[in-house]
Amino acid sequence: MSAPHPNPIVEELAQRRTRLECILEAHSAVLRKKPANLVSEAYERMQEGFAQPGDHWFPKDAAEKDKNVKRMEEICATTSTSIEA
């Protein structure tokens, strides 16, 4: 007797769960920190970046704007592999 064919929805959910468990395990030390520490550390990392809250950036030409819009769309389409990214 052969095994039944797996339900694709169940298989997808199982894969997502496994992926999330791996991410959580890999970053368990960060997750165990107090929430206030996570927020303050994230704020400090943001402050070290090149942009500051309230800064405005305007591209000088349309080609530069299009290039940066495309890059932002790529970033938004990616799946994070880290709790900090």
C-alpha cells in the first residue's frame, strides 16, 4: 500500500513552520533580551547609519531615482533570514 499524496497546503505550512523554527533558534539569544533593550539597540544601529530621522533625500536625476526605486522594490520583495535584517 502506498502512502497518500501530501496535501500541498499542509506541506507548505510545514515548510514555513520549519523555516521559522530555524530562524528563531538561530536568533534565540537576541529574542531572549528584554524588549526595551531590543528597541534601544535597534535605535542605536539606525543612528549609526548614514540617514538620520527627518532627513530628506532627493535624487538629482530621473535615472538615479529609477535605479533606487528598483533597488528598494528588490529589498521589499526579499524574505528576511535574520531577526535584525
